[in-house]
Amino acid sequence: MGFIQPLDLYQILVNMVSGSIEIFAFLAVISLATLGARFSMSNMTFILMLILFVILVADFISFLYLIIIILVGFIVYGLLNRIFD
């Protein structure tokens, strides 16, 4: 293992914590949906958060995978919103 720069978030979050960009994306979407449902955010606020996340990771993953991330985000948010209500 080599030296990791302190603010190299890609290396820290993707390579060290989750292992790959796909696993990181799904973990991040689940955590965003949990935060949105827990704090009773409106649908528009959650959509904005999810779109901003997709814009951030768009450089690393393909277009079809981004659509899957958005759909999974909506499904998980809807399910968690029912649990936290």
C-alpha cells in the first residue's frame, strides 16, 4: 500500500472503502435515500440531491449505469420514506 494524499477522496472512498466505483455508487445512493427519508425531505429536494450526485460521478461510470442509479435511488427513497413516516 502506498502513500495516500489526505484530500484524495476518490482514492479514499472508492478504492479503500468500497472497492469499486459501482459499489460506491450504490452505497452512496442508499445513504442519500436514507438521509432524505429520515429528514422528511420533499421529493424535489431529493431529486436535486440525486441529480447532483449523478453529475459528480458521471465522469467515472457509463450513461446506462447512471439511469439505473437514479431509478434505484427513487425506489429506495420511496421504501425508506414509508418506514420513517
